[in-house]
Amino acid sequence: MAAHACFRAQCGICGRALAAGDRFIPLIGGELSTESPPCLEGAEFPTGNEVVFDYRGRTLCWRQKCQQCKHASRAVGVHSDCFALFQRECALEDALDRLWVAVLSRSPWWFSLNARVDGRADCPLELIYEKADKFGLSAWRLLPQELTDMIRHSSESALFWLYLSALSFIRDLPGEDSSDGLSHVSVPLANVLAWTRGSAPVITPEEEGPPIIRLTSDCRGLKRVERLDSMPHYQDWRSDTMEFAIQDVSLVKSYNILRLETPDINHGFHIWDMPNPPLLEDCKFCGHIGNSMRFSTIDLHAVTGLTFFFSHNKVYAIHPHTPSSPDATKTFNRFSRQRRASLAWVYLPLPRGDEIISFGIRLKSADNRAVSQMPCFMFRTKLAGEVILGPLPARYRYKDVVLMPSSPKLLIHNITEFGPITVFGAFAPEKDDSVPSFLSAPPSNIPSGPALFSSVSLESVTCIEIFEGIKTGTPAGILFHYENGAQRAVGNCRIGLDSVQTYIKPTRLCWQSISKRPNSMRAIYKLDSGDYSKHQHCTHLTQNDIWVCNALEGTMEFWFSQEDSSILIHHP
């Protein structure tokens, strides 16, 4: 039987997840001991959804909650190109030992999730200028930092930034002083009064320090340890470059640093993107909250919309649209090629003057259990009213969970390594339980197979924006603007990815079936709008050229997946 190795499928140097076909080197060893030097023979990362890989008599495993991994050897993947860069840039005698310690330390503790924080702070401006000069872009130094940030945001997946991230990581290795042995000393976390990466910990007797401990981590791993006199009060600030865990010292007596080693009774902490998050008991959640979980927060008072990324009726990410991140392509590009091919974009617009005043989830009920992995989101907004988005459960087989009946401040969800989001929550500083519950019942006819639901009123429409997914072979999306300033969306609104046709003061909406499944009402549609004074469609008089034309009256139901869609109009 092949030896088992617990494998981290994320490059230990550049931080990017290993993708199908990537050439990589598995660094395999013991804990931080130099007695088990890593093996340096390359391999190719597998395609598909595999979570194990056979490598030179070992089974590299990155399956979640694998029991064999608990006591197995550690292994970290490194891109072959990144490793070649490391060999060229770091010529120290103990370079491999330093690399092994550094890549192990990129996660706060071994069984934690890979870091999801933004790595912009990992790439100093001087390094950008140095390499820009080398490539003949010396004028880059004249740009303000804000423009550099904009350039990076719009080209985040470019090899230039991955190269700089890897180079910055490698150049810092000589500064990791391992001569004093601190890299291999276990220090009980409960005895640490303060610690910052690159320095020795300040030690105190366990009973003398403040009772609360806060851990800060970034894309390099654990960054800071602080002791606090009390649990911090909620503050309205979050970070894309750091994550935070806050615990009572009595709960971490068995943990050690520089890299945290967790005892058997616990596999980690609750990690937030806020240094002063709300208390769990002040939030309302749907789904099981485990001992080790990473929470992401969205400030609902600061967004202009939300895009939910669904795959097979499950949510894999939520993108908050803001003035600094107006489209969802950044979140979309984080997925693997295989996952991107199955993603459907569900958009909730929140234009100026509108706000979410109530938020809940409609869940499929089976055997008296609510299934949280296939959520249908329910919102009530100030201008648009009640909005239902997602996979609708069958009539009489659902359960509504109102997460926040009034003016939620934060939308909270967990982050998983490969799977869907399973925990959703909300927080409001002030609570008002007098807001009525959601009333809309599921339609009687629900399409078979994966299908995401949204519906809109066709009355009082001032503008229609059509996302032309037909050009990419995906279902289209429609964004409606209304007289009162509200906006509603149906279908696959891939903002920032698909081209958009805008129609001002439309009086009609038309669609044409381009491709259709046999014996099915679902198809991919070509959409058109405008007013009746310019109502004309180019056809070749074939059955597939038939257009369905409707005046903007009544209500539209729109069902869709990544592959096809279905449209139903209810007239008044």
C-alpha cells in the first residue's frame, strides 16, 4: 500500500492554486525537520476532480477531512517554473531548508484552508519598478500608486504579477534567520504575549497575560500575535489582504507557533476578514458551523450589487460589486478552467437609492431536513420589493429561513477549498423583528434538472440591458431599469464579460430559440428589445427563425443554467 502524504495543492512560492496540466514539484518531508529532505522530481497536476495523485510510491492527498492525512507526511506543491526561479535567485547553502520552512508556514496551521487573501501587499512597488525598468517600461515610476493598483486589478492573472509574487517571496528567504533555532522551537501559544513575523516572541507566564488572543495572517502565513484585555467590539472595517482569528486563551493552551500545531481535539479557529468581527451569537446563520471555518463578510451598505456564482445549483462564490470592483471578472478568474465552464452568474442589482431591508434563504426540505447546499436567496429591497434568486425547491417541500428581518449590515458566508459554500449568515447592529416574512410561494411548474429562477415585472420599464451570452454559447441575461429607480435582473448577467445592448424606453421584448433540447421547453435564446416603431427581425423563414414578441406587460419568469434557459410570461 502506497504511503500517504497530506498534500497542499497550492504553489508554495507564488501562492497560485495548481491547475490541471501544471508542471510541479511536490516537496515532501516531515514536520519542519531537516532530516527528511524534500524530493525534487517533477510531475504533472492531474485533470478532472481528482483529490489524490500517485507520486513515486506515495499517495498525495488533498481530500478534505481525510483521516489518513492527520498523521501522514506533509507535502507542498511548487510550480516547476517557480522552483527554477528559486534555484536561480537563492544560492544559500541552506536554501532548501529555508524554502521548506517558508512554504509550510504560508497557512496559519497545516490543516487550515489555503490563504484566500489578496497578495497585493506581497509585491512591493520597488520590485515592480525594477522589473518595469528591465522590460523597457521605466515611465511606470511616474504613475501614482492608484494607477498601478488599477493596472494590476485589470490584469491580475498575467504572468508578470505571478512572477513578481514568486520573486518577492524568494528574495525574502535569506532574511529568514534560522541560525538561532527559533524556526524549530515549539512555543505554547498561551504563553505568547506578542509576536510579529521576523522577530522572536515575547513570552509571559500563562496566568499573567490578557485573556484574549488575536492572530493575524496574510498571504505569507501567520503575521502577528496579540493579546487583548477583552473580546473586541464590532467595528466596521474589513481587509482583503489579512485574516483574523480571535480566541479565549484557555482554548489554545495546546497550540504552538511559529506555525500553529493544533491538538487532536481541535482542528483550527474561526477566521474572519475583520480584526473586530461581530460575535457569532449576534449573527444568524443557516448551515452547520464547524470548529475550523473561514468567514468572508460583505458590507451590504457599500455594494452596488451582488453576483452569485452557481454550479449545478450550488453557490461557489459571491462577488460584491463596488465602485472599486464594478464587475465580477476578478472573482470569476479565480476558478479553475473546469469550474468556469459550469458557472452561471446570478445578479442582484442595488442601484443608488436602493438597499436590502430583509434577507433570507429558501431551502429544499427532505426528510424533515433543510438542505443548505442548494440555497434560493430571498431579498426585500427598498425600491424593487421582494426578489427571489436561485434554485427553487418544489412547492410544499421547502423551508424559509429569515436570516435578518431588517436592514442587514453584513452578509456572511464560509469559504471552502474546493466545494460549495455551505454556511450563510447575516448581521445587523440594530434588530427589528417586526418586518413581515417573505410571501412568494414557488411556481407550480419547475423545470427538471439544474435551473436557477428569477422573475421580474414588465411594467414601468424605462431601460433594458441585454447581455449577449449567445455569442459565447451561454444563456443571455437581462437587466431591467424602472421608473422608481429600481433595477431587476434575470438570466446570466455576466457583467464585465459579455457585451451589452441597451434599449431606452422599450415597449417590447422579443426572443428567438437558437438551440433547443429535444422534448424540452429549455433552449438558448437570442433576445431583442426596442419600441414598435422599429420592430423588425431578420429571418430566413425557417422554423428556427421564429421570433416570440411580447409587449412589456405582466410578469416574466426566467429559468436558466449554464447550458440553457426557459422563459414564461404571465399576462395581467
